[in-house]
Amino acid sequence: MAAIERRPPGGPKYPVYIGSAFVSWKTGHTNRLFAGTTVEYRTGTYDFVVIQEIFEPDNRRIKSYNASVFFGDELLVGDVGLSGRIGYYIYNPILQGANIYAKLGITYYVPLPFLGQHTQYTVGINLKSHYAVADYISLSTGFAF
């Protein structure tokens, strides 16, 4: 989940709901490559589409989503992962930024023995940008198995 603040500074803040799924390949003891897909729902985009009456009422909600594919690399230092990924939008009806984005993140893999040896709970923070313009900072949580 993230929040986007609109202009002017201190203006309205809109939540962004993010879901991702990816597969990873360990290339060494301290490195992992991954590829996956992300879907975002932007409430600020929905409000913009409604106010501007850009699309038919039945299509406004779906036009507030975007979907992308991404590839990335993660450096593992103990239970902490430092990652970078490059993504490309495959569905983005209201182009916000560029078609290509970058995301830098830190993930903590919480060691919980009762989940099993290969399952970990994760918490993280990520910065998403389009070229050199920051889009949002997101907080993430999930499971790695």
C-alpha cells in the first residue's frame, strides 16, 4: 500500500493498493533474480476520471487500474534484501509518468520457524519512480516460499 499526495504540497492524499506476484531464482548465497507482475488500483486516478467524465460510468473503475511486468535483482545480507527492479506497463489507460518505472526496496525476511524452513514472512519499504521523478513510497508485506 502507498499514498500519493497531489499538488500543492500538503494537498489531498490518495491511497494506492498494490498486489504483486513473482518467482525468484537464487544465483548464489547472497543474490536472487526475480520476475513477476504487479497490479495497482489508484483511488486518485478514479476520482480524476469521475470528475473529468473521461470514460463511460461503467468503465471508470477498471480504467483506474494499471498492470505491469517487472524484472529485478536482490542482494541478500542475512535476513535483509536490497532490491532493484525495472518494470514496464502492459495496461495503463491513464498514463501517469512513463511506460517504464524503477523500484528500489529493502525487505526484511522475518524468520518464523513454525512456518517451515522455506516459508518466510516479509515486510518492506519501496520507492517507485518514473525515470528520476518519484511516484510513491510503499509499505509491503507478504510471504516468500
